[in-house]
Amino acid sequence: MLEVRDLVKHYPTPGGETVRALDGVSLNVAAGEFVALYGPSGSGKTTLLTIVAAALVPDAGDVRVDSRSVIGLPEREVSLYRQRELGLMLPTHNVIAGLTAIDNASLKLLAGSVSKRAEARRRVEPLLRRLGLAARAQHRATDLSLGERQRLMLAAALSTDPPLLVADEPTGSLDTARSRDVLAFLRERSHERGTAVLVATHDPQATAFADTVYTLRDGLVGAFDRERDADLTTTLHRS
Amino acid sequence: MSLRNLWWFYRERLRARRVQELFALVGIAVGVALLFAVQTANQSLSASASQLTEGLTGSAQLQLKARDPRGFPGTLLREVEAIDGVDAAAPVLEFPANAVNGQREQSVTVLAADPRLARMGGRLVRDYTDDRFSDLEAVVLPSGVAQSLDVGFGGWVTLQAAGRAERVPVATVAGQELLGAVAESPLLITSLPYAQKITGLRGRVTRIYVTADPSRISEVTGALEKIAGDQIDVRGADFDAAVFANLAMPNDNSTSLFAGISALVGFLFAFNAMLVMARERRRTIAEMRLAGYRSRTVVQVMLFDAVVLGTAASVLGVVLGAALSRFAFQPDPGYLAIAFPVGAGRVIEPLTVALAFGCGLLAAVAAAMVPLIGAYRSVGPMDAIRDDALDRGGRNAQRSFWAPAAGAAVCLAATTAVLVLAPEAALAGMATLIAAMLLILRPALGIVVASLNQIRSRVRSVVPTIAVGELMSASTRSLAIVAIAAIAVFGTTAIEGARGDLQRGLDPNARELADTTDLWVSARGASNLLATTPFDAEGVARRVESAPGVSSVSLYRGSFLDTGDRRMLVIAPPRDSRTPIPPTQLLHGDLAQATARVRAGGWAVASEAIVREQGWKLGEPFRLESPHPLTLRLAGISTNFGWSPGALVINADDYRAGWGSDAVSAVQVALAPSAAAAVAQRAVVMALGDSAPFQVQTAAQREQSFRTTTRAGLARLQQIAALLIGAAALAVAAATAAMIWQRRRQLADHKLSNGISAKSLWKALLLECTVLLGVGATVGAAFGLYGQQLLDRALGTVTGFPVEHTIGIPAALASLVLVTVITLLIAAVPGWLAARVPAAAAFDQ
């Protein structure tokens, strides 16, 4: 589903040095596969996700989704790609303050194929229910806790039932139990609905749920080793 | 925290929010500029008049002043000099004239003096202490007049005065370095003997200024009163400044009222411009609390921010205001120039600078305190990492619908009380009205947004969902934009509406004053608009009567007469005048009876303010202190005919008795029924001779002259309204642009997470702005109409002018549409740029 080939992205610094954010990264995420990507801060995870989201052009290499390159797409096609093929979950928890949780989750549908609000709501309700937000659906999004908001973002990302889900720290604001629920949900989603899931995370629980785990260090991808890469994971203790 | 650290802290944060800070700076500067420009224009005329009086009188404390424009015998000077305690006495002759150079002409007041006045030290003539000045047979022109006539040293001008015309050489041109603001005044200075020669007023003077031993002022005053008898006035040397203040008072009061409103509006612009930045400041506060800073340090940082921004914006505002007052907002003496040689000189008072600067700073500091208070009340340190929490203050407050609505009702009731019971306290009424308007904005926006929320599901687009969602948060910044739009439309609607009503009230007066005959023949010059310049009628009337189409001529007399501190206008139409009393201007008394009595003689109609001040009563006799005092009876009470100090109507024969002179100030011409006015007008001009120092006007032309002059007098109000709308558009655009710019990361997120196109985001921004501006402008227009009623009542009370009461719905709609459309057009650009934000910006932390 997702093919990342020899991706290179370097950033010049004011001091004349070059930061090698990605230095020939290649990885695949097949339909129905759940991939977790570990990496320390500044390892290039965000750069990789930004390129996959067609928001940044790499210096070299290619990103293909369903065999089609998403590099250098015209603006209209980029919008369609993000609406229909990509589910993107960011850690910024951006919501429209005046809208309810369910309306925020419906926004992506309304921007795309669904023109009626009621229809959009009908389609996101099961997702909210599954993520434990049914009781909060009619609340203002800004009244939700950070953890609830994170799950709301996940519901919004999956509202169009995209074949590819890319998530940046999807359990960053959740307690251990809730993180487990969300990771289980992602696994279930990938296996039952065939969604390709790529998650950048520090959550050590992800290794138990992911089909494949990679590490990203110094712009290069490698296989995850629990002992060697212990520094990349953070145990979350939240009440 | 030390000042150095505060500065460093400010500089670092400024880097991250340069554009937003710039928009706030523009908003505050616009408010300060508005306040400064209006205040400067308002004070310049009074300052110019004061400088003129001081420049003339020097060390003099007293004066003998003629009641008759033709003056009194100069031989009285010797008697004055002989008074014990008099150190010096100086004669002056002043008279209105028309200076002509080719096609250019300018109404001036000729000031004729001799070295004795120069020795009193007045700035205007202090360079002429040499005795040879008396032999000068030329004129000195202030630079403003020289420029207007396009003449300089060595040139010649024709001086038309007292029905005579004389070519006079220009001795020199005096500029600002010598005359100060008076350099812009319509004056002409010459020697006394030369002036007496060219006007035919040989041996006559209109004033004698006196410098006396300060310990013997009352003794000298008594002796002067004996010399003056009952035909000349004894006054303080600075009497004219008091008369000018009285004359300018209605204008000053009305302009001050409007300037006060502008100041209020300017302050609110600045205040709201800062509120647009409330979100950023809340974030800073939350971040600082999260980092463990003490409350005192947070307050220091916020205050430092506000002081730096307020200072920079106020400096920019004062500079902008100075430019505005120089190039777009010049002082215009309007009707005041008819009775005083005041010019358009610009005088900037230190107090004006301080006031404008202080207001800008105060607005910045006050507005900086709002997020501080709000943040400590409702935003916790952890909200530093939740963007939307920074709007929480606004959202909570939105839930309260009834509290602001009730507050608005109380303020409206207070405004209504002012309107009905004390219209002269209009500024206080305006403040309560604006408070009511600001309080009602949140409920009004809530109702509109709730309605839009109901209908958005029927629209097949994501655009209304995004826009309504943002609107439903009703954040402080959104309300600040609504408030700026409301204040802008409110100000323009109220001011422009009231100006129109005042103009409409004055128009019938202009028609009735002019329409008493078919043609008017009077001395040339714009300052003779009210026919107050005397001339010898004998030859003129005979020549006019001989012109084809003329049926009959009659003699009109009139002038100014100082009563107390009032320069009263005396209107003395001939007995056979069609309507000696303008019918719509009579307030008390029977029109037919009053007309018959004035025609019969021994009766007068006087303006209400004079009647009230002098204690005159209808039907009862009173004494008029004319050059030869008259005893008259009061036939009716009128408006002030648009002449603010007030007017008195008597017939021309009574005037001749009271002034002891056959001189007239206009010849009224009745035409034969078959004669066309324009044809007869040309015939009269030919009969008088092309170069004669007279103007011949049809009734319609004279009416137009009146209208033009009253419009010039009201131009300030129109300028204020225009400036307000310009400032409003800028302030609203800056606030809107700031709001849009703050959204860029959120827009990037919409693009990235939801795949929403830049075009859709742009449309959503425009829709949101349209709603915010529309609600603000509509509420502003509605309250502006109420403000117009308040101003109408206040103007009628403080100016004494006739004011027509209307509801200026078209003007309100025009300013509503103008502010909304202009601002949207301006905001569309930053909206488009913000919508084009790279999607990758969503990843920025």
C-alpha cells in the first residue's frame, strides 16, 4: 500500500552544516499491516510523515501510495489524496473551538464526498462509540480532555475510511489502559478492514500490537531490537 | 525582572509574532492619529484668534472701540493721551476689504496703525516703530494672503473697500517667522494715514488702544468712559478674543462634542486592536506560569509589552495625525471669517500631543490587562499546551446572554434620560450609548451565529461548517473585530447624520434671507456674505435704478454690533421688503404682527439667546446700545439665523437713526415682472461698470453663497465622519488581518488532516469575517441612528442653530456597506495568503 523508496531529505543549517533528516529511507507498509516506527527526537520521524502526507518534497527518493507517487502532485490532487486515501493524525489536537466533538470528527467527510451533515454524523458515530467517545459526542470539542481529544483526532482521521493511516504519537496523551485500547483498535482496523497503518511513537506497548517495528536513527531505518533500542521507548504513567 | 531582561524577553517573543504585533500597532496608531488630527484642527482656530489679538495689542490693557463700522474721530486720541495714568495710546483703523489681483481675490481685514501701536510691542506691527512707517503708502501682506493672490514684494493689488477701489503697492510679505499662525490669516497691514486716504474715512479711527499704569486702571477706565459717552465702547484690550470665543463657541462646542466622540472611538480602536492579540498574550501568561514565573514578573512582562507597543504606536499615530491635519484636515474658519480675520494656520498645542499619546498608551495598557485578568481567572498553566483553551474566557462569557443584555438595557435607559432631560450632556449620553452597543454585541453575535448554525446543514459545503464553528467560539479576538466595526459605523452614522440634519435646518434660513428681493447689490468680498460692509448708496442706487428690467430699488442696512461678549448681526431690511422676518425662523410671537410692527418702526425681532441673556420680554421696550442708542420694543423671538452669537431685525430707517449714517450695506433690486433675473443682473453690472467694487447677485446665487458658507462651517463635521470611516476601515482591516494571520497553523492542519483546499479555507475565512463585520456594522448602524438623535438635540441646544430631526437610514446603510465591503476587500488579501500556508506548518510545534 505504502512504499517509501530511498527517501533523502537534508536541511542546511545557518552554520553551514547539513542535517541529514532522512538519508536513504526505505520501508513498506502493506494493506492490513500495522507498522510502528521508533526513533529519538530529531531522528527524522516527522520529516518522513510530512513527506508521506505530501506536505514536503524530498531531495531524492519516492513515496508511492497504492502504486502512485504522491511527490509533486498538483494542489487539487493533493487535497483529494489527503481526503480519500490518507488518514493523518497529528499530535497537535487541532479542533474548531465552537463545534461539537462529532462535528469536528465529521469535518473531513464534509470536505470530501459527503455533503449532508446528518450523513457525516451517521458515519462517524460508530467510530466515536468504538473509541469511547459516544457520551462526549455532543460536547464542545474544547471541553474534552487531552486524551479524549487525541481519540477524537483518530476518529476524524479514519472518518473517510482511508486505505492508509499515518499517526504521529497517537497515544502520547493517553494513560496505559487507554493506550492499549487505541493500539488494539489500530491493529483491529488494519487487520479487519485492510488499512495500512504507520505509527511514529515512543510507546513501548506498540511493539506488542504492531506487525512490524522499525527504528529510525540518523536518517536511516533499521529493525527494532528491544534491548538495543530501549532508549527509544517511554513508559507512560498517567492516571 | 530587570529592565534589560524585560527588553530581551520582549525582543525574543516579538520575533515570533512580528506580523500580529504590527497589526496591533497599526490599529492603535490609527486611533491615536484620529484623535490627534481632530484635536489639532479644533484648537487651531482659537489659537490663531488668540495670537491675532495678542499680536495686535501688545502691552495695551484697554481700548476705545467704535460701535459704528465707520469709526469715530481720531481727535479723541489727544484727549485719551491727556488722561492721568495713561502711558501710551495708539489709534487703529480696521475695515473689511476685498483684495484683487487679476482673477484672484481675497476678502481681508485691513489693519491700519502707526508707530505708536508698534511701540506697544504687538508681534504684528513691532517692526514698524520707525516714524517713517506713517508715511508708508503701501501694504504689508501676510504670506497666506500673498500666496492666495499670487503677489509678492513690488507687486500691486486692488483694494476694494467702502464702495471704492484703489490700486496699492505691496511693501513686503510677512511670513510665519514674524507672524506665527497669523501668517495664514486674511489680513492686510498698512499705515493709518494711507488707510484713511484710500477709504475716504479721513481722520477717523475704529479703536484706540491704551497702555496705562497698572495701579490706575480703574481710574483710567472711568476717564475713558467719560470720553466715550454713549456712542463708543470702553473695553479690555483683549476684548476681541472674548468675542471670538463667544462667536466660535457653538462651533467649538459642536466640534468638541464630535472630537470627543472621535477620541472615544480612537481609544476603542486602539483598545480593540490590542484585544485581537489577547490570545497570544494569554499563551505567554500560561507559558510563564507553567515555567514557574511569579505573578509579579508576569505582570511586569505584560506591562512592558504594552508600554513598548503603546509608545511605538502612539508616536506613529501622532506623526500620522500631524500629516492628516496638515494635508487632509486643515482648519477652516468657515463662517467665523465673516466677522474675524482668522485663517487656516495650524497650531499644534503640547497638550494635544500629550493627550493623543496618553490615550494610545492607556489603551495599550488597559487592553493588556484584559488577557492578564482573564488568564489568571480562567486559564491554567497547562493551557499553554492547548491552543483553544486560550479562548476560554470568551467562550465562558458567551454563555452569559442575559447579563450583557440587561447591562445594555440599563445603559440605553441612561442614554434616553440624557436625550430627554439633558441633551447638553451629549458626550456622557454618547458614552452610555456606546457602552450599551458594546454590551449588546455578544448577544447579537450569538443570535446570528445560532441562526447560521441552524441553516448550515442545508448547505452542501464544508465552508459554512468551518466558519460557523469558529464563530461559535466567540473568542475575544472575534468580539474585538465586531466591536471595531460597530464603533466605526456608529461614529460615522451618528456624526454624518447629525451634520446633515444641521445642514437641512440651515438651508430654509438661507433661502428666506436671500429671497426678500430679486437682485442684491453689495460690496465685493466673501466676508461680506451677510451684507455688513457699509458704502455710500447715493450714486449706486441711481445707476442701478436706470438699468433695464429694474422696477424699483430699496436700501438694505446691516452690520455687526457688539453686545456684551456677542458680536450680534443686525439685519435691517427696507420697510417694503417681501419678508423682513424669515418666516420659518420665528420661534415666539405672531409672524404677521411682528412683520407689521418691524415695518412700522420702533420694533425689533431678536434671537432667543440674546433675549435670554439681556432679559428682554415680548412687547416690552429695551435699549439697543447702537452708536446712537435706540429704544425699541420686542416684536418676536427668532432663531439665530445661522449666526451663532445671534441676530436682531429692525427696519432700515430705524438702523439709519441708530447708526447716525445714511450708509447702506446693500441695494435691493425688484425687477419688472417681465424681466429675467440673469438678463437684469447683467444690465445692473453694466450700469455699475465692470470694475466697480460691487457684486450683483440674484436671490438664488445669494442663497447658494449662504449654503456654501454654512457647509464650509460644517465641513469639519463631515471631515471627522470621513476620517472616521477611513480610520475604521484601516483599524478593522488590521484587526481582521491579525486574526486571520494567527490562524495559519490551524489552517495548515485543516489542509493536512482534512484535505481541505486553500480555496475552501479562504472562503471560510471570508464568510467568518463577513459575519463578524456584518453583525458589528449592523448593530453600529442601528445605534448610530440613535446617536444621531442625541447629537441633533445636543447641537440644537449648544449651537442655537435650527436643526431638522431626521432618521438617516440611507447614510447608515451607506456606512454599513462601505465599512463591510472595504474591510472585506482589504482582509481578502491576508486571508488568501494565510490560506496558502504550507501544509507542513501543521507539524510546527
